[in-house]
Amino acid sequence: MSNEIPNNVDLDHDQQLRRALALWHPHYLDWWREVGPEGFDASKVYLRTAISVSPEGWANYGYVQMQDYRWGIFLAPEVPDRKIGFGDHYGEPVWQQVPGDQRKDLRRIIVTQADTEPASVEQNRLLGQTAPSLYDLRNIFQLNCEEGRHLWAMVYLLHKYFGRDGREEADELLHRRSGNPDHPRILNAFNAPVRNWLDYFCFSMFSDRDGKYQLAALAESALDPLSRTTRFMLTEEAFHMFVGESGIQRIASRAADLMLQSGREDLFELGAIPLGILQKYINYWYTEALDLFGGEDSSNAATYFAAGLKGRFQEDDEPEHLALDQVYELRKPDGSVESIPLRRAMNAVLRDAYVEDCHRGLRRWNRELEHRKLDARLYLPAVCFNRKVGALAGITSDPEGHILPAEEFARRRAEWLPTEEDRLRVAAVMKPVYAPGKIANWIAPPAKGIGGKPGLEFDYVQFN
Ligand code: BYC
Ligand code: FE
Ligand code: FE
């Protein structure tokens, strides 16, 4: 089996796990065929496959038909003598098995994380039909395969540590469907349609970055196998965020060039994307991602922190690890401040780290505009804008965070968030470009290629 499924969990000697996987694997492949990337079954894609956790095992590039991708199970190397880093069990040895009283919460966290992985593949399903270049086409397929592998990583935990319940959850993960009203994915943003490449780049920038922060919080977990599997997933996540961040940067850079050349702002007429439209997509996906952190005041978050299940981003850097007798001050747009006991505010604490990280990306995009001496700037909306989950849900405000009467918000919504007309105009410029050396008009070429290959002059995908 280890020939088929690359792993460092000694699959060959784990009969129980082999049995569970032998039943699940064919269903996974059915799921991939049904809702994975559409229309490229016969194509060969220049992909990277993880075959071990060492740096060499990583740089494994070659042409693969996606359904033959070798999805594997990898844990980051064990940290000897690792101790629990926060919460009520601070300083105790980490757990190699799931304690009975933590079973329910751990299962829920793992299932929630797991559910996002196949959801994202389903959301991207049709994008191969309109890729701006072979480079971009290859990258989306790389992300799809790795999100598939992330599902494997979580299913490994369910199969290995949660017995029959775990096997049932693993089956359910292949039955829910993104956007299906009867059987939706668990978190809102993973049911939102990703209709075009602007959605997709924003999704990779903002939703995959939520992935980075959630995985980092789980990498702190007292459950050592969860910590090790999420730590390895994080090494893959870096590329996902790169795809999103550099994708938006390339769109901004192309828009800036065309604005300078033409002296116009409505770039749709030139077959490209106006900055104002890019901004609306940023507003939408950024605020969807803020909702992914859950409520600012959350008893679940407090329970997870106390029990040692989910820590803060880089918990080691915190001055202390109990988070007792402290408060988090949540600023509301009406000027009021809500004091939340720190443990209950862990979702907000994690979200704040995330927001800071997003601003780093924003500064890079704006540098493209500054360099060209354009006055226009992109921005990230206030955290109270367009929220559906948590303490700020339902507040109507403009992107700067000024409260508006609900009617005014409804009237002006189209200034700030994508409309059906915007989507149609975006769709109209997104014609596929599938020839080496060529790229669509609405995006700048990548700064460099993949695996030492050139950015554009390489057939990253071979059609058969
Ligand atoms: N949508 O106490 P609350 C990734 C529910 S992305 C719908 O405020 P809590 C990836 C919640 O379940 C990373 N429902 O928050 C990216 C609860 O329900 P009940 C994904 C939501 O429990 C791109 C209620 O509201 N990883 O990997 O602390 C491509 C009150 O909840 C939402 C994780 O999320 C929502 N947005 O939940 C591929 C890590 N938010 O109990 C992959 C695992 C909350 O009232 N998840 N609810 O029925 C968790 O750690 C936590 O469950 C949450 C916050 C972060 C989701
Ligand atoms: Fe993932
Ligand atoms: Fe990802």
C-alpha cells in the first residue's frame, strides 16, 4: 500500500488503518471524478508531489494525470519531549492518543477543518475552462491536489484515532457538497460560489490565509498527531497563499499599466479588470474570511484553549500561556468597547493576527500603483463591514467602518460589493489562454515559473 500511498505513518504495519483506507479510497476517487477539476482527465499536469517530509522529498516535479496523483499521509517530524504549551494543562506532556473527555471537541474541530478541503476543490471545479495561462492552470490544479491531500491528512486522524465515529465522519466528508442547499459544507465561505479567476485569487489570498491561521492554532494542539499533521500542511499552505497574493498583484500591475497607457479607468473596454472591480472582490472575500474565525466572544473558543486543543498563532511568542484574568477589548463601530474575557476571545485574537498579515499583502499590491505614480490605492475594509458571523454581524457600515442606516447600505451596496453585472463583465474578459508563451490581457505574467521552469514559455499542462 505504501507504494500507492506515500506516507511516513508506517501504513504497511497498521492493519486497521489500511482496512479503513481501503474502503474510503475508492469513494475518494469517485468524489474526485464527480466534483474535482472538470474536463482535464486526460491532461498531463506538471505537478509537485510530496513523497517524504524531507526537503528533497518535496521538490518532486513531474507530469501526472490528476486522478493518478499520489495523495499521501505525512506528519511533520516529532518534537522530542514536547509539552503542552497553553491552557489548563500547560507544561504536561502532549497526548499521543485522544483523551476520552476531549473526544467530542477534537472530532468537531478536525471535521470542521477537514470539510473545508474538499469544499475548495468543488468550488474551483470549472475554473480550468477559463485559465489566463498554462502557468495559472497548472497552479490551480496543484492547489486542488494539495487540498485533496489535506483532506487525506484529516481523514487519517479520523480513521486512526476516532474508531467507528471517525469512519462515519470520513464518509460524510465525501457526501457534503459546496453550495448544496440540502447538504452544504459546514462553514459559509466554503459554500460561496467561486465563479471566476478574480474570485479564485481572492479566495486563495483570504480563505487559504484563514487556513494558515487555523492550522497554526491547531499546530499548537496538545494532541500531538494533530499538531504534526497540521505543521506539515502549513508547508503546503505557503504556496496557496502565494498564488492568491501574487495573482492579485499581477492583476493590479496589469491594470496599472493599462491605466497609464490608455489614460482610462474603465479597463473592461480594453479586455482587462478595472481596479474598482478588483476592490469589490477584495471587499467580498476578505469579509467572508473574517467570518471564518467564528464569534469574537465564543465559549467554544474558551473551552478549546483551556483544554489545550487550539492555541494562539505562534503561542510560544506570547508572554504567558494561561490567558486568565485578562480581557480582550472589542471596539465596536459606534465607539463602544466590549470587554471579553481573553479565553473567550481567542477567535478574535487569531483574527487580529490574520488581519495584520492581510495588510502586508495589501502593501505589496499598492506598491505596484505607487511605483507607477498612480494615485489610486487598494484597501481592506474595516472589520465591521459586511459581516454575517459574530459580534459585528448585521451592522451596516461603509468599508471605512462608518455606520449607515440599513436602507442606505442597501442602496449603496453595489458601490462596494460585486453585482451580477460586474460578474458578467468579469466573465466576458476571462477567455482561456492555453498556449505556451501566451497570457490573457487582464493579468501580468508571473515573475518566475515553477520548479525552475520559465513562467510562460513552458507547457505546464499537456492536453491529450
Ligand atoms: N459559518 O463559538 P463560535 C482552510 C458556527 S480554512 C458557519 O462563534 P467556534 C482552507 C459554529 O460552528 C480553515 N457557521 O465559533 C482554506 C457554532 O455552531 P453551534 C478552516 C459558523 O465554534 C482554503 C456557532 O457558529 N479551519 O483550511 O469557535 C482552501 C458559534 O460558533 C461559522 C477551521 O475552521 C461560519 N463561518 O467556531 C481549503 C478550524 N463560524 O455550536 C482549506 C476548525 C462559526 O452553535 N474550526 N460557526 O452549532 C474551528 O476551530 C472553529 O470551529 C471555528 C470557529 C474557527 C470555525
Ligand atoms: Fe488546505
Ligand atoms: Fe490551501
